[in-house]
Amino acid sequence: MLRKKKKQDSKFRFKNKDIVSIHDLSKEEIIHILETAARIEKQNRLGINRNLFKGKVLATLFFEVSTRTRLSFESAFEKLGGKIIGFADAGVSSTKKGESLKDTVNTVEQYADIIAMRHPLDGAARLAADNTKIPIINGGDGANQHPTQTLLDLYTIKKSQDHITELKIAMVGDLKYGRTVHSLAVALSLFKCRLYFVAPRQLRMPEDIKQFLKEKEIAFTEHEKVEEVIETVDVLYVTRIQQERFADPIEYEKVKNVYVIKKDMLNHVKPNLAIMHPLPRVNEISTDVDNTKHAIYFQQAANGIPIRQAVMALALGIAK
């Protein structure tokens, strides 16, 4: 039997709320998370709330290799006085012995107040959330969802453009397997953004995402060349062609370097253009772009700290 989490009477009912999919959040809830992150970031600069998570334990269960996401969660929690348990390699956990995901999270919830997890299988985070009493924060499940990445992307866009509504945003690269762009496209539909999808034919945005956007009456077009859109957009969101998602190495070789953003491509772009990337970067953005005013991907990574602090504080009922 699934164990339901208790509902709260607060405006947004964030306490004990799982953050599994961006679909689970309304526009108002997303805005509240962004505002909470901005408040926490300001407090961090002032040295306030250093013990916000004191006495709380975060379990990081990373069944799939991760550097940035895991370290971001752990840093976010430790910076505010919390303690960390967990693993960064499923090979050292009891899953190697055949333990089910359900049994793993049911055991870990005895030791922790909140769980951040990443898993290679689509739907794994939902399964974990449905079988625990403590909040589950999805750090990525297969090619499915990565909601905290989406939230930090929205936070980054808002900070760079001063708003999110009705912006022109291009997504470039692996749009088929890239879970970051799937979640981001859904979230941006709430803000009526105009979307441009730039990808090789074999890596186009999935039909279910495009159908969702059509139903929401969100304008989008598909392209195969970055040059077709780079001078039009406010945000260029570049993604890595993910070798690990290809069953056939030959297919990967055909597309691995199809898009490379170089400094000389920026000569006629809009002054406010922001170039983003969820990282890790391979060859898709030349290092000569790094020192331009348009490159904000390292700030984007830094924004994961206040966003994840906000999400965890809300889920734990510490922030309102």
C-alpha cells in the first residue's frame, strides 16, 4: 500500500511536498520558489540563517553518476548547517545485492529528513515518492525530469533578463534525450515564451512535448542551424550531445560536434543575449565565449545553491 504524505493548510502546501516533476508545480508555486531563493540568496550574502538546516539530515541517493547536481545539493544543505548521508555510486549500496528501490528508500527514510536522488530509469523518482513519508527531490531520472535544474534555469533567466514572460528562447543540441530541455519547455509554457528548437533530425524535441506546447498554444519552430535563430533570441540554451544515451556509437559520432557556439557568432546578437548550458560542456561552446558578457553558464551553476536551499527549506517546512 502506498503511504500518502499529509497535506498542509498553507497557501502552497509545500511542507513534505515531493518535487518530482515540473508538472507538479503551478506557475504561482514556481514564482514562490524563485522568490524564496532570492530571499535566501540575499540572506546568505548577509550571513543570516547559517543554521537554517541545523538538526536536519539530507540523504543523497545517486544511483547514476553525477558531479554538479550531487555537490550542489550537498553544498546547499551543508552551507546552512545540515548534515549529509548517502552515496554517489549505486555499486557501493545494497542495490548491488539486489535490494529494490522501494526497500532502499524505505530504509533511508529512517535515517534522514529529506532525500535527493538521481536514477537512470524514467519514473524512479515517482516510485520513490509514492513509497516514502519524507520529501523526495528528483535530481534527474533517466531522460524524464530534472525539476531543480529547471527551477535554477528559470531563476537564471529571470536574473539575466529581469523577467521571464514572453521571452524568445532557443534550445540547442540534444532535445530528444535531454531531460533539462523537456522540463524547461514545459515550465516556459507557463510564461508564454516563444520557443525555437535547434537539433539534428534524429535528436528533435519529442512529439509529446511538442503536442503539450500546441495544446497550451505556445509558439515554437524547429531548426537545424543555430545561425537561423541566434540573432533573434534573448536566451540561447545549449545542451551536450549525450554519448551515454546512444546505443549505437556510430550514431553518436555522426552528431557529436554538430553545434559549436563560437565567439565570432555573437557579433550581431541582441545585447541582452544570455548563453546558458546545464553542464558538463564538451565541445558545444568554445572557451572563447566564456569571457563575453553573454556567457552565464557558470553563474547558472552557482544559482543551484539558493534554488536547492529554497526547495529543501520549503519541503521541510522551514520556509513558508
